[in-house]
Amino acid sequence: MSMIAASYLAYFVAVVAFPGTVFWRRLTGGTAWFAVDAILGAGLGLALEVLVYPVGRWLDVPLLPLLLTAFALGLVVAFPARASTRKPFPWWAMAGLMVSVGVASAWYLRVGSHLIALDGPAANRPNSDSPFQLSLGAELTHHFPPQIPYVAGEPLQYHWMAYNHTAAAHWITGIELDVLTHRFVPFSMILMTALGAAAVAVVLAGRAVAAPIGAGLTVLAGDLAPWPWAETNTLYHDSPLSMGELISATQAFSTVLLLPLIGVTALILRRSGDQSMGHVAGLLVVAAVLIAVLSASKATALPVYGAGLAFGWLYSAIRRRFDWRITILGLLSVLFYGLNYVFIAVAATALMWQFSLAQVFFVRNAFWDQEKLQLNDLAFTAPTKAVLETLRTKYGVRWLLFDERVNPVPAALNHLATPRRTSGTVHVYELATPPVIPTPRP
């Protein structure tokens, strides 16, 4: 396992962090702290990798992301960077940052890495999301354009950018997909989140002291915290560090990408007299790459960023100062989110409804009328024979999927539908009339 870990670390440094840092510093001009540039550059490197890998998979050259390393190395050798102002990163700030990283690492090694079993009896009863994550990683490993692993011939209308990273890492390192999906990739995303929060804090505050504060708040009190006193606003009932970041590759990946996007946005909006048009153009290129990848990484990530841009634009309007940079960032966000909505969200919802794979609980969109919403809620909370018959006969629904993490299975359902399968926390019921059992005569 130590050799496997060393292999993944070498791959991450050489294929992700090194080219990402080189492109970040050349396009943005850097932040004056090399450590901050390396962390945010690694996030940019992830975005570039997952854009390049599908092209290589489509051309049957899955090792194409290695060209990023070669191109970055050639850029450094052929065009050395000009000397610029560099600020030293104090040892005490780095030490404070490493404390938070160490806490997150210790938690993962002692607790997080044991929550999802890779072998043994526990592997036969995984949680509901782990097999799904593994199947999408395998699909992107072997096919592009990808298909839904469990519906042959149907295109994968899902935010699949995160799985390009898993697939690329598998091809380059040879590490098995289950080890990458449930061990190394979640661990790296957790560490990148803590480090990214520290880097963004330094960019926003302009002082190195913000690094340990940002990382500490993220690990001890933020959305990464597994501690009982921490507040979380995620979809999962479990704390994000304990389950959300482990079983949702899209959630973890989008969090990592959102941090360098916030960082480059701060650099774009920070007014300074020495910002040339070429400099601003390089910053906008980095932002455009991150926005494009983020739009296909998690549907809920980009609207959060867009809300911040809207607030900034409103603030500028109140001050009667038109900021064309905010406008460009807003247009890019609307464009890519619109493409994501049309080609992913709408298509995925229509596909699930067409094949009646499941009732999509906790989803509210334009395809649902009030009767469907009411029937959907009743089916998962207080099912009756009339409700299930209406779903089956009027809307053609055949299956109901219950996840115990969302709500418990109503006891009455066992008498109204036929249980077919249990996988971890998910229970599958078939909406068919249960066989009539004759009443025994006295």
C-alpha cells in the first residue's frame, strides 16, 4: 500500500500540480506566495486534466494528460519566467496550516478510510453510492462518450467530470479503480479542500496569517468538519468529512475547483494600476476554464458562485461604477450553466422519468405537476394502495427506490408492494399487485 500511495503522489505532483502551477503563474502572474500558487495551481491542473483526458479516451490515447507535463516542462525551459516580487511564507503560518491538514489526515487514516470496505464481508453490503461511483469511473476509463452503466445504449447525462480524474489516474498509475475511488482520490480531495481554503484566505486577506485560520475553520468548524458541534448544510445527513466527501466524487471535486475559481476572481476584481489587458485576459482564461469544468462537475456548485457575482455586480451598480470584468464572469457562468442545464439536468430527469427507474425524491422542477408531487411524497412517507395504483396505472411507474439516509421505509409498504432487492441503505420495491394469500379456514 505504501508503494501504491507513492505512485499516486508522484502522479498527482507530476501530472496535476506541476503543470497546473506553471499555467497558473504564467496566466495569472501569481500571488507573490509560491505555496499559494502551488495549491491553487493544483486545482487548475485538475481542471485541465479532466478536459484533456476525454479527448485522449476518444482518440484511444488515454495517456494524453501526460502531455500537460511535457508542455509545462517545455514552457519552463524555453521561456523562463521573469523575476517578480515574492513574499516569504512564514514558518509559523505553514506550521499552523499543517496542523489542520494533520487533523484531517489523522481522521481519514483512523476513521474515514474504514467507512467503505474494499474486501471482506462488509464489501458485500456497500452504501448506496459507492458502487455507482465505481461504475462511472469504470465507464469513463473504457468509453467516451460515456453511457449509463446500467442502461445499455443510453448516453450518460450526468456531471461526470470528476470521474475523468479517476480514469486518468488509473491509466497512468495502474492503481485499481476501487482503491482510487474509495481511498486515494477522496483523501486527496479532502486535503486539497483544506489547503485550498487556506490559499483563498491568503488571497482575500493579503496576509499569510490567514492560511492557518482558513484551514482551521474548514476542518474544525466548516463543511469538512466531522465533529458533533459543527454545522453543515449539505444534502447528506452524515457529516461531509465522514461520508459526503467520501461517497460523492462530484461534491468533493467541485469543492476543490470552486476554491481556485474564488481565488482567481479576487485577482480579477482587485483593481491595481499595473494590470495590463494581457494580464486581465490571462486571468479570465483561467476563470473560464474553471467555470467550464465546474459546470459539468456538480450542478449545484456554479449557482453559488453566480450568486456571489450577482452581489458584486449589484454593489458596483450602487456605487455607479460599471465593472465589465464582473459582467464577463457572469456571462460565462450563465453560458456554461445553461449548457449544463440543457444537456445534463433536463436530459437526465427526462431519462429517469421515461424509463421509470425511480421516483426522484427531493427533486422539484418544471416536469412535475402538483399531483405528481403529492403522489411522490405520499409514496415515500405514507403509502396507500390507491396512491401506488395511481402511480403504476396512470404514470407507468414500476419501481420505488428508498434510501434509509433520506427517510425510513414505511412499514405499510411491505404489504402494498413487492420487495425485490436491498443494497446497503437502498431498498428496491416493485409496484405490482401483491399476490392474494388465501385466508386459512378455521
